[in-house]
Amino acid sequence: QVQLVESGGGLVEPGGSLTLSCAVSGRTLNNLVMSWHRQRPGEEREFVAAIINIGSTTNYADSVKGRFIIFRDNAKNTVYLRMNALKSEDTAGYYCKARVPRRDIEYWGQGTQVTVSS
């Protein structure tokens, strides 16, 4: 069983920064492909960032390149999303996903709300 618990969401002013956390239980991070996604009401969920295995390989959506950083702490079995230079269009529910390599299995967290407003 794999469980994901997001935290760190909240209110932030435009241009500010926020760090989201995704605590993983049931599996070590080096056996998972971890990613962050976001979703606005009435819209489809979209990809934000991903980190593969040990952490040397990352991928970002064009909309967040240069502003967001995904990283992991294996000792804490937690993946993070550092968000900088936040914009109003970044406002969304942010969800953590774990994918088991070579298996058609995905796990999702409950989400955490990020609101960028002055």
C-alpha cells in the first residue's frame, strides 16, 4: 500500500514563494516516479513537474520552468515542490502522484490548495 499526504498549501502574494511537501509511505522514493499536478475548478488536471528515481532526472511543464523546482529527501521519504515567483494563474489544487515503474499503477494524494492573491 502506498499513501501520499500533501501539505504546505495556502495563501501567498504574487511574486512570493511556497514549498509543498508530499510524504510517502508504503514504498521508498527510489522505487517510484514522483510528480506534481494541478487542477483548477472546471478544468482538467495538468502536469507540473516530475522527478525520476534517485533524482538526477527532472521534467517541468513550460509554464513553470525557471520558477518551480522539484526535489526529494530520501531520508524523510518526501518529495517537494518549491514554487517561486508565483503568479495568479498558479492558483489551483496541487496533487502529488506516485507511479510504480513497469506497472500500470498510480497513487494520488488528496491535494493541497494554493491561492496566489494580493
